[in-house]
Amino acid sequence: MAAAASEAGIGGLRSISRLEYVPFVSAGGIGEALVVAYLLGEEGEALVALDPTTMLVRKAWKRASIPPLDGIGHNVKGTSVGFLSGRLEFDPADLDAAPLAIPTGAPPENGRIFTSGPAGGNYLIARDDSIPGEYRLAVSSFSPAYLPLGSSPPRALDSANTYFEIVDAEYLDPWFRVLVVTGSGGSSESRGYVVSFQSEAAMLGPDPLLEDADAQVTGPFPMGGRLGWLTVDGVVALSYGDRTRLARYGYGYPLALLDEVACGDGQDYSFLSFDPGGAWWFLHDRLRGRAYKLRTWWRP
């Protein structure tokens, strides 16, 4: 990734803000994929599209002060027709095409945009901080062209108004799933929950998330570093405890630990992302400045 930062013209790599695995169908009907990452460098920021096999740069966009590249941003996400970065949507089958500005604008830093499949709509999930001291989640729905369709009343995590942050959101057919983390930031205090709904109407409901009769709640489970990812095969969370490990839990109640892998002390590498489809995960070797695409340990 150090080479990608240099190729993008942002100097030395400081950090990788976001990385996503983006499958898509080419114009010829062939299934393909890209790895898309948002990089922070010593001389700027950039969005890069990487070959999923070689992890070499196919295209780079350096953030600029003028349109359209003033619109790229940290919130990187695959969509039903491409991928988002900030308030721009890109065509993975034609990386040289001009990006499209989405009418909803850029999601807030604590927000996530996700889609509900090729024929489905788009959803923005973000925390509503309009009332000081109250922590609530707001959901807005949009057409495939990002035209507003509806929204939910902001809803708390629970009746106690527990502080939370949004970590991930995915539509994993037939479930709308949201991963949140509670706690003040200390690794021993952070706890994760996955709240899942089987319909848009249920997701847009008014009740506190953990107390909604229509919600499937998974958790709480430890989330060291406040890192976790939603996949079709369960939720993966980083856990410290007596050793650093990645743990995978099945969805639903009671909480079921499916498997885990030890990760050493984690000082020389960082965990970047898990493919929502469950096939791949991505690791950044800080010492060598390289990112690796790895087969998930639970898949043959």
C-alpha cells in the first residue's frame, strides 16, 4: 500500500482509512471484483482501485479542491452498480468514466450507505446527535438513483440511552444488519451488538433497537479496538482479553462463538476488512507497507 500511496501522488502512507472488496458484473456479463481503498498520505488523500489478485493499482484518484474530486471521502462502500467514496459513485467496469455525484451528498463520518441488492434501494444509517446527550440512530431510504423515499424517527439503542457508534451496515439477504459498539473506547469496555431486521418497514420502526420485538439481536460480544465486520457467515470482531484474536459469532440468540484465530500482539499489522460474502479478508503489514488478500479461515 506504500507503493499505491506513492503512485497516487500523496507521498508516504500514513494510514488506510477504509478498504472494501467490491464484486461486480462486467459489460460482458462476467463476474469480476476490485479492492477499493481510501488512503491518507503525507501529501494528501486518495482513493485507489486495486487488482484483487495482485493488489496493484488499476486507478487512483487524488482528492482535489475542485470538482469532482473534492467529493471523494472516507466512506467507501460497494453498491448495486458500482462503489461509493464520499458523495461520488464510480463505475468499476469503466474506471476512466467520470464519477456521478449522488443527490444525497456525502454520508456523515459516523454513517454508512448500503444497498439491498441489484434491484433494491439505498439506505443511509447514521447516528443522530441533534439533541445533546442523546444517542440515536436514524435510517433514510433512497431509490436506486438516490432520490429520497422515507426515513425513520431517530431511535435509541435502548431505554437507558446507552452511548453507541455505528461500525458496519450490510444487506445480507434477507436481513438488514447493523453492527454497533458501546462503551467509552477502552478495549475492556467495548461491546458489540448486531441488530437485524427482515424488512425495510421493521428497520424504519420507532422502538429502541435492542428492545424492538421485530429485531434479531446478536450480542453483546467483546470488540477490542472497536473493530468488527458483518459477513454472510457471521459477525467477526477483534478481541483482546488475554490474547489478541479474531472471533466469529453466529447471528441470533443465544450468542454462539463459531471459531476464532489467534493474532499475536497485532503491533506490526492492522486488520482492514472482511468481504461481506465471506470469502476474503484483508491485512495490512505495517513494516513492509503491503496489504494482503487472504482466504477466510472458515472457508475451504
